[in-house]
Amino acid sequence: MTESPLESWDLLPGTLVEIRRSGRAVRTGRVDAVTVNADVLWLSANGSHPRRLFEKAEGYEVWPRRRTEPSAGGGQPLA
């Protein structure tokens, strides 16, 4: 099965994800919160990397991560 970006962000709090923009991984982490309209989400703080907001309107995509996969960048920004 080919993975694809998650279109619906509303059920993602607590989920481990990878954030991509223009086909490039930006950051991995656990979703902390999602707005009511599900167009904005926050990734939890991880070590020295603060909680961060991502918006669909800015071209960000959310991709699923499996717990067994190594985390790209260890939850740190990749760009």
C-alpha cells in the first residue's frame, strides 16, 4: 500500500507524523493540537525544538509515521 498525505487533520492529536512541504521533510513529531476547522496543527516541543504551528494554506502536508520507523531528524527540523 502506498502512503499518501493525511487529508483530514482533525483526528491527529497524539499521532506521530512527518511534516512535508514541497516534497521535503520539514520536521517529525507528535501532534499536540489541531484547530476546530482542522486547517492548522501544532507539533509538540521536542528537546530544544519548541512547539511549532503548521498550516495547510502554507502548503504543509502531514504524513503518517510508524512507531517502528526511525524518526527523520529525531523530531528535529530537517530544513
